[in-house]
Amino acid sequence: MKIQLNNKPIVKHQIKGVELIRNGRGFSKSELKEAGIVDIRMAKNRGIPIDVLRKTTKAENVEQLRPIAKDILNVRKTAKRKH
């Protein structure tokens, strides 16, 4: 089951005091953990882009991941009940 993201993760950086925002390659591991997704391989299999080079945690990205994490956990719980 692939998950469709509405928006891409954002990355903020500053140049000479001006904050710039752009689309990122993927979510950082810390953003995934804060949203409730602890299994990185499962997230990759579900189609969630992951950028292993990023270390920062942005609140906007975590808020975007929370509903996805809830869906993933619900799918895992129902799969465990069937067995």
C-alpha cells in the first residue's frame, strides 16, 4: 500500500539572515520518530521519502506525517489481528 503525500517535506535555511524555504528530498529520521513511525524500512516500503542526510526536525513536517503514521499503525494492528 503506497501512500500519497499532499506536500513534500520542507527544508529551511538562511543566507545572510534571510530565511529560505524549499522542498526537501525526504523526511528526516527524527521527524519520522517524532510522528510515531519507528520502523524506517516500513516507511520506505510505504512510499514515504526519507532523507538520511538531514538531521533537523521541522514541526511542519511532523504535522504532515502524523495522519500517515496513524494510518500505518492502524494497518499494522489489523494485520496482526487477522493472524
